[in-house]
Amino acid sequence: MATWSVNGLKGLFSVLGCVMVVTLLYTISTDGLPFRRELLTPEVNRFCKMSENSMEDEENCIGIGLGVESEVKGWMAATLVDFYINVVALAAWVSYKESNWVSAILWIILLVCFGSITTCAYIVLQFSKLSVPESIQDAMYHVLLHNQSKQNMMNGTAQKWKFSPIVTARIIFSLLGLLMLGTLIYTLLTDGSPFRKELLTPWMTTTLIDFYINVVALSVWVAYKESSWISAFLWIILLICLGSITTCVYIVQQLFQLSSQDPLYLVLLNKGNKQKTGMMTQLHGDNGATQLIDDKVPGKFYSG
């Protein structure tokens, strides 16, 4: 990945982070804080204010209110579930990247509270840490992996676990995907289609912007992972249409391409870097293998 691509991604996520900050501040200033029950039924409140002159209008108000409240509440809940399942995927990467649990927990709390603002800030920070050689050779590799994992790849070693983290991750993301699928089907059956104007309350719109900025981050990873632009494009379309269901399906699919004994961080890498890892593990310990390994490791340079 060339330096201009790194700068482009830094610029993209800087702009997206600023867009989300402005959107959040604008919504708070015009519609107040989101922690209010009446935000679930803004159209009802407006209709009720217009219907204070007759008993019939009041009854209509109550009937419409119950219906709209249920619909808005249902799709807002579904959107939040969708949003936070994607946050789980991003939080898993952040917890892996951070060198200590204190910083990992702080970043995860920020992800939960501020969503894509934190996502963008964290990604820009990771790209800003890259050296020029790292940016030129394989920036995504260095951004995605923890330094200790890079060292393990150089040495052809991997941390041993009593229980396979690959299997655990498969189970977790399979359950999360099924949870979102069930939530989507239930909401469709009880509240109908989401493509209705009355559902687009100010805070629903803000939540959707927040959600899709996180989708952009996941799409960049998918584009890096996929070997062809056609498959990358199809996965990104599915991410846009089905959200965290696609996120979970994609992660589980990638996990099933690894053996249960592989280190979990390999799921982050594209096929080329995973093949290099396999070669390094196979060559490690052979006579002359050290030089062969050094030639294969992304980002390792020698003078002379």
C-alpha cells in the first residue's frame, strides 16, 4: 500500500469522524439528549398538540400514538442491536491491538458511548503510528496486527491456549449473527418495513449515520481481505444491506478457513500474509531458515 493510500485512509476517517461529531452536536442542539422516552414518538406528540379540541381527535391521537410508538421503538431497538454487534467486532480488534487491559477497556467504553467517532479516531491514530517503510510496504498488515503478533510471525511461534480461540470466536459470532437475524425477522413481522418516512426521527437518522460510518471501517477491512474486487464489492453491498448479519457471516466464514490450532489474529490478514505466516512456521528451525524467514516478513529491513 503506497503512502498516498495511507494518507487517503487517514483523511477519509478524519472527515467521517468530523461528520459524526457535527451530526451528533447538531442533533443534540436541535432535538435534545437521546435519553428521553418521548423521542420514540415525536410524530405522535406533534399530532396530539394539534388534536386538543375534540374527544374524537384525542381518541385518534391515542390510537395513532400506540401504533407509531410501537413501530419506532421496534426499529430503533433493531438498529441499536445491529449497531452494537458491529461494535463487538471492532471492540474485539481494539482489545487485541492494545498492549494492556486498561487502555483496551477505555477504548471499548469510548466505542460503546461514542460509536463511530471513536472508531475513526482509533483508526487514524493507528495509521499515524506507521513508519514510512511500513506505510510503503504493507500498511494494513501493520495497522491490523499487534506488535507481539508480528514478532511471533517472525519467530514462527504462536501463543498456546488451553481452549481454541478460533472455535470460541466461531461460536460467539455465529450466535450474534443469529441474534440479529432473529431481531430483523421479528421486527419485520411486528412493525413492517423500515422504509417509511415516519421512522426517520432525528435520533434514528443520527444512529444510522453512526452505523454506516462503522460499516465503512469494516468495508475497508473486507476490501483488504478479498483477493478480487468483485467479491469485495459483493460483500460490501451485503454489509450495507444486511449490516451486522453480514459482518458475522463474513467473520465466521474467515474463521472456518483457519484450523482450530491457528492463532486468532490470522483472521485479520489477507490470503497473501497468511501464506507467508504458514511458510515461516514451516521453515522455522531449519538450517538457513532465519534468512528465508526474514525475506518473507512484511516490514522487516536490514542495512548492508
